[in-house]
Amino acid sequence: MKRDGNKIRAWMVERRISVSDVARKAGIARSMVSETIHARRNNRKALRALIEIGCPVKLLALPADLQDKHAA
């Protein structure tokens, strides 16, 4: 399954979670979070922060090294 940034963003908007919130939690730039959400990058810090705030793992299409730790 490919990561669908629009679905992730919709989930975030429903919960009033901003890209800046995720970036602060992950300790990285907003642009890195945005690029990860839209599958242009696979930043592990951004993905972990999204998981920690409750984003459904099935939306994230996690890379193999994170899948075992966060099985859906």
C-alpha cells in the first residue's frame, strides 16, 4: 500500500493536528514532515511522531524496518 498524504492530512485536520505539531514532536523541520506525509521521503522520526500522536498505521505504509514494531 502506498502512503496517501491526503488521507493522512484529512485525519490530522479532523483532530486539529498540524504539520508543525508533528515536526515539534519529532524535532525536525516542517518540510521534512510534509515530504514524509506525501511519500516523497521516509523520515523515521516523522513516521514515529505520527504513530505516537495516534495516526493509524495503515495510513502510513511504513517501511519494512518499522513494520514489525507497529504491526497493524
